[in-house]
Amino acid sequence: MLDLISKLRYRRIGDLRDSGDILLYHLVGINSTFCNSATHKNHRYLIGQAIGSLVLPPFTESFGRRPSYIIGCALFSVSNILVAAPNHVAGVVVGRFLSGFASALPSTVACGSLEDIWDARARIWALSIWVIAAVASLGIGPVMGTYLATSTLGWSV
């Protein structure tokens, strides 16, 4: 994997931090897509994602992409705990909205992040890998969710 990354042409001198940032972009996108494609009643999630898609991109331009990704990933994780932990419907409603809001970050900003790192030729491969991972997780999520929901083990796997 590192050979592939080292062969790609960076706009600036690439280092291990750039590789870590790229991995973070991919993991946040895969995590938000995979975790939430396995659930039903997505309207709260989708409303949050629509609002997040409008609100979050200007913040990433102002404060930087890396801190925005880290804060978005933390908010996404906390919001999913908020969905799983309470016995109240209000916690689920707020948690689903916040997880949609936080998951809007990688879907609207990742292409710009990858564009900042690589030149036009290498960008084609980076964006292709990102899109393939996002689309594959949309297909795998419902299958995995159905399997876990109908298995005797439940969600504790």
C-alpha cells in the first residue's frame, strides 16, 4: 500500500501525515455510510445530512479540513451512542439527526480534501477508491444489518 502511495504524485511533498489524513477521509466516509445504511426510518438521518451538507463545507474552508474531520468523526460516534443508549424516543430522534449532520462532512468535503493533496492524474485514482468504498458500503450495510438483526447473536457481535 505504501508503494502505491509513494508512486502517486503529490502537489506537495508527501509524508506519513498525508497518508494518515487520506485514511481518515476514507474511514469516516465508510463508517458513516456503512453504519447508517443498515437502519430503517432514515428520515431524521437524511434531514440532518441535508442540513449538514449546507452548513459544514464553509467551516472546513475556514478552520481547516483535518480538525473538521476529527470533530465530525467524534460527533458521529457520540450521536450513535446516543441512539443506542437511551430508552427514550427523544434520544433516538436527536441521535439520528446528529449522526446525519456529522455524516454529511465526508460526503461533501472529501473530494475537495483529496483534490488539495494530489495533482490531476493521481486524483483520479484517489477519488475512484473513495467512491468505490462509499458505494460498496451502501451495498454491504443492509446485508450485514439484516444478517445481524435476524441472527441469534443480535447486535452484540
